[in-house]
Amino acid sequence: QVQLQESGPGLVKPSQTLSLTCTVSGGSISSDSYYWSWIRQPAGKGLEWIGRIYTSGSTNYNPSLKSRVTISVDTSKNQFSLRLSSVTAADTAVYYCARYNAGQHRRSFDYWGQGTLVTVSS
Amino acid sequence: DIQLTQSPSFLSASVGDRVTITCRASQGISSYLAWYQQKPGKAPKLLIYAAFTLQSGVPSRFSGSGSGTEFTLTISSLQPEDLATYYCQQLNSYPITFGQGTRLEIK
């Protein structure tokens, strides 16, 4: 059973960089047909896709965040990471990592981490 | 970006009711649509992918239909544990987008 677990600071100061890591267990991050994504959800609001990475390192980001986002992968540790720069209070949210199953007729986010709350405040 | 509009945004129904949620896409997305259930304080859970394929382990009272720009999620007989917010998601093109959510209340 694939499991994902987010980790990182729960409090970040304005203008600084938010950094989170997602550790994947029960499966290889290098498996074909899977991408690895970050999604966020402000309190009481909907879901916003941040971006995704493939094991090769190829990425795709939401244009609304593209100038501030970097997603990277460390296959040796079975982890992928999110960096979001120049954060403001508007970046306060629960951040989820998820597996994107990109199989031709299976496209979906089939496994999710439990989520981690990141608060931007001085 | 492809916009997804769910209706209704809020729904109150009784145990045993048949419930339908609609998701409309701003342009055609073939069948690249998924539905998720999110219970309070929890991560979203995949219910349906490819518009109508039930994820393993999901009760058969959930079903999906549609293609192109209009999709529906149906719960055939509402159960108390179905209290949640439901989201549709398009995976036809980047950026991947979600509907705004439908909050389902049990009367």
C-alpha cells in the first residue's frame, strides 16, 4: 500500500521560502506512469493544484504560482519536495502531496498524504 | 485554464435519498474527470476516475457519468457517512483544476 507523508516547518515568516518534503513508502517514486504532485487548500476553501514532477525531473507548474515554485525529486530517498518563495499570508494553507496516476484511462490522484498546515506569519 | 463549475454548492438531503452533483467544464475534457470526497479534517479520497470508473474499495452506491463538458456524480442511496465535500477535477490539460466543491449535509 502506497503511503505519502508531508514534512516541514509549520510556520514561515512573510517573504521567506516555504519548504516541504513528501516521503513515499510502499512503492517506488521511479515507477512509470506516475507523477508526483503538490496541492494546497486554504482553510474553508477549495483545492488548488500547485505542480507536478516526474522521476526524470520534468516539471509542470500552475501558472498562477510558477514564478515562485520549484518542485524537485530525490529518487535515492524516495522523496519529492516543494519550495515556494516570497510567501505572504495568502499562502497559508494545508499542503498535500499526492500521486498522480497518469495511465491513459486512469488519470487521477489516487494516493494522498494526510496534509500539513503551513502558516505564514511573523 | 479550464474552469470547472459544480452545482449545487451546498446540498442537504436525507438518508436514503438519491443525490446528484453536476460538474461543467468550460471546454471539452473528454473523459479525463475525477471525483473526490473530502471529510472534515481529512485529505481528499478518490471516488471515481475517467468520468465513470469506480476506484477500488469505493461503495457501489457512488457512480459517475458524462463526457465532454458535462459530468455527474450520483449517490444512489445516501448514507450518514457520506457527509463530506465533493470535488470534481479535470486532468485533460495543464494546469490541472478542481471544481469549487459541493458540501453535502445530511438532514
